[in-house]
Amino acid sequence: MPGTSYAAASRAVRPSDAAPWYRRDGTWLAAVGAGYTVAQLVLVRPGMGLGWDESVYVSQVSGHAPAAFFSAPRARGISLLVAPVAGWSSSTPLLRVYLAVLAGLGLFLALRAWHGLLPVRTLVLGGGLFASLWVTLFYGPQAMPNLWVALAALAAVGCFLRTQADRSRRGPLLGLAASAALMALMRPTDAVWVCLPLLAALVAVPRWRHGRALLALLGGLAAGAAEWVIEAYVSYGGLARRLSEGSDVQGGLGWHDAVVDQVRSLSGRTLCRPCTGAVPPAAVTLWWFVLPVLAVLGLVVAVRARRAAPAALLCACAATTAFPYLFLIGYAAPRFLLPAYALLSLPVAGALLFLVSAPRGRWRTLAVTVVAVGVAGHLAVQAVVLERLVDRTTTGHQRWARVAAALHDHGVRAPCVLTGNDPTTPSIPVAFYAGCASADTGGNNENTTPAALVRTARRMPVAFLTTEGGVPPRYARDWRRVHLDGGVYAYVAR
């Protein structure tokens, strides 16, 4: 950005040659990334097993089981990310450790993109706050794309500002293109929402117009989304058709008020669909309502400090990326808002630092005490929610593993096919655990017909999963009924 006020502000926070070594080489930022990795490995069990969506993504590159049906909204970026491990090993703990290390490295690089644009203490605190959220910790070692969109979004805004501060350097341009490409590779539609304010700034604000930055941003988005767009024409009948099918899978995009649904999900519900039940206690949800207040305060503080551009872009990108998940879909999942949380973490950190440094005398002591108690309470709540979620998730995944083992005992071994849509024992993840293909004759994952299943049953084991009182479909009523685990049964083709 050619404006002298921003350039001066950037120089004001850029470490000088006389600054201590830890300010010059980003060691504190590396410590944040390393701490995030360690926290994941300690708090999220590496042996937790793969979830439903994870099994879909991992199966695309795994030699352990056939690829599961890949619905229209999904993108293959996370499958490519896990391929170096999943392509040759079926070890879930190894995959978790690999992803935890990558997530810590990703957080460091995202914060490093801001080094020199904001004070180091702001970056350290902001990174720590983001890394301490239960949703950030839970999804760090998981084969899910949302965290990677979040980290790439944070890096993209930092690189964008660097391209404006010094237009002669190629590094920020490459960083901007790479960050945009990573977002689009993981979730193309999310990438567009994140980048809308950046594109608007490059086009509509005269002093921000930068042709090479615009080319880097658009080129990165195009490169990352290229596979998804090509696949739309090869497998879905065109881009418009894929977008339409993606909308149908998500319940039909349109005006929906999902704000309360997101609040309900804060208690540790990984997917709130349908989102019913009571709103969690205030102790669990308070941080979510304080977050936008502190972000606005951080923006005000930045304006007063003549560093408005970073905070304004962060808040704008957070608003655009959160908008579709708050108002355009009819359900909620906490991971959807990870990019918004990452982007808001830096303005929030600036606000907290202002609150503890602005008062004088006894008021400062009071402010430090209040903020310290609030942050400590927030961390405690996040830890409790995470612990309960990990316990619950581990129990569910262990059940799927037992069901898969029981299927093997009854002769259902690869090559084999599993079907059934009971939500407590879905066929897609159980099939992955058992090394079988998954099939569905209806719903969002429809990829076969009853007649095709009957034909398949003539040459390999096919099983329909259900509960104790479940009624099998007509084609499976003559199949052998076997008990698998607890209230889980299967109808196995004779």
C-alpha cells in the first residue's frame, strides 16, 4: 500500500537491527507453533480412530480400503495432504502425529507472514488464543480441510499487506498466491468468501491497486480450484451442476439463521444437523459473544495507533467467511468458523493487550487481574469441552472398529461392500475400518441401486448394517441376520 501512514506504521513495529535475537528470528512464533503441536498430541488421542468425513477423504488415497463416494461439495486438497502417510500406512496414530506436526508448522508460517506488520507480542498472544480453542485443537490432527483454510486465510491477509508495503519484493507475492491456492485446494467456495475483501480492496481502493498482487491472488485461487473445476466437468456434468448438487447436499443454500445453531454446537457437537436441544451454559458460550466485541475494540485500537489496515482487513475477511455459515445454511458445525476465528485472533489479541496496558496505577492492576482471570477461565472451559468430546468420539470410533472386526468374523472381508444409513453405525466409516467398499441407494451419498447390490452379492460379500429393531430393505430380507456389537446387526448376503 503506497500510503505513507501505513508504511510508517509498518516501520514502527518492524524489529530493528538492535532488537533482541528472539524478536528478529521469530523464535516466539515458532514456540507457539510447537506448543500447538504438543497440545494436540497430549489432549487429542492419536489412536482416536477416523471419523465419518475423515474416512471419505483418507479413502481416496488409501491402500487400505476402496475410495468412498465423493459428494459434490468436497474437495481433494486434504486427501492430497494426507497421501504421504495414508498412501502406504493404515496407522491412524501415525497419521495423527503427521497432521499435528504439519498443523503446528502451518500456524507458525501463518503468524510469520505477519512478522513486522504487528508487534510480536500481538502475534504470540493471538496465535496462542486461536490454538487454545477446543475446535482448533480437535481438528488440528484430523484429516479435515477447515483448519487449513483458516491458516491459509491468516497467511494470505498478511502476505497481501506485505505486497502493499513493499511492491518490489517477490516473496510476499508468492506467499499470497500460495496461500490462496491452498485455500482453494481445500475448499474452493470458502476461499472465494475469504478473499472477497482482498479482491475488493485491490479493485476499488485507488491507493491499493496493485496489478501483480491481483494477478497473484487470482492466479492462486485458479490454481488451487483447477482440479475441483475440472472434476466438475468430468464427473458432475459441469460447474453449475456441481454447485447445484453441493447446495442440495447442504440442505439448499438460501437465507437461514444458523447463529443459534452455532451457539448450540459450542458444547462439543461436531455436527449440529438437525440442531435441536438446549443452548449450552453461559460459561461455555460466553467467549463466542465476547469475541466480536473484542475484535471491534481491536479495530478501534488499531485505528488510533494508525495501523487500521491490518485490523480492518482481518475483520472484513472474517465477516465474509463467517457469513455463509451463519446465514446461508440451515445447520451448524464449529469447524466451519475456524477461518473466522483465526482471522479475528489478532485484533482480539490487540484489544486484550490494550486493556492491560492502557490503564494506569490501580486501574491497571485491576485490568490485568480481570483479563487474566477471564483468559484462565476461558482456557479451562475449552479444556473441559475438548476432553469430553475426545472421550465421546473415541468411544464411537472404537465401536465402529468392533463392528468391523465382527463383520470379519462373519466372513465379510475384502473385497466386500457395506451399505446402510443408520446414523449410529454409518456404513461409510465402518466400511473403511473393515476394508470394504461403501454403497448407498439414497440420500446425499447415493452411488448405487438395489439391483446393483444384488448383482454384486453374487460375487463378493455384501452386508446391510442396521440396529436391533431396524427393518432391512426388500432386497436384503432373505439375507442372513447376524449380531455384531451391542445393538448393531447386519444382514449378510448368503
